[in-house]
Amino acid sequence: MAPAYVLVAGTGEATPEVADTAEQVGRALAERGAIVVCGGLGGVMEAACRGARQAGGITVGILPGTERAAANPHLTIALPTGFGELRNGLLVRAADAVIAVGRGYGTLSEIALAPKAGRPPIGLGSWEIDGVEPAPGPAEAVGRALTLAGCPPSSPPT
């Protein structure tokens, strides 16, 4: 079975608590064999990539600008677009599932686009609006996202 691509959406500036949550999400996704997709910059995006890479995972960043050098250092693949925030639609379409960590207007645009693309977003401390399924923690968010992506359930690593 091909790996799931899961977008971890979140702001470029994150509190330590939000960054820790994003790192746990990235790590759990990699441990389950998923590929982490993000906007490629700092904050939540960098933390999720850091967690995924620590677990031996693959990370893909779809960057807003034209410079690959702007990417966070934990990306496996950095794709500059020059599209600015318009890349948010590409991020959603590139993923099989969406996990939104924290709150930001970019995150809001991604979770607004997700249902239209058939990818109901999972929220961790994110926007509490119709269509966003809240999760109590990183493990639950990852499990739900992978279920929505069509991945068989598995037990977490011990």
C-alpha cells in the first residue's frame, strides 16, 4: 500500500506548546509510514518536519516563495512555487488528509479548502468551526487522519 500524504497545517510562528504538539504529530505520522506535507517554513511546519525526520520519515514542503533556501532544515523535499498564500490550495490537494495544529489565518484557509477537496480537517487546538473534527491529542489526530486517508488501523509503536 502506498504511504498516506498528510498535510500538517499551522502557523509560521508557534508557541512552545503548539510546536511540541506539531512535533508529536510529525513523529507519529512518520512512525505510521505517512509522508508529512507542509508549507515548508518555520513554526508548526518546522516542528512537524523535525518530529517526522527524527522518526526517519519523509517531509515535503510546498514553499510560498521562489527560494529553496527559505525552507526549514528538516525538509526532505522543498518545492518553491512563487505563489505566496495561494499555495494553500496546492497543499490541500497534495494531501490525503489534513491535520490543523493551532490557529492562524493561513491555517484557516487550508481547513476551509480541505472539505471542498474531500479532505475533512482534524483540529488540534485549532479553529472550532463546522467541518473541523477536534482531536484530544496528537495520537488521536494522526489515527483519525490516517483512517480518513484510507490507511488500515495499526497499533502505535511500543
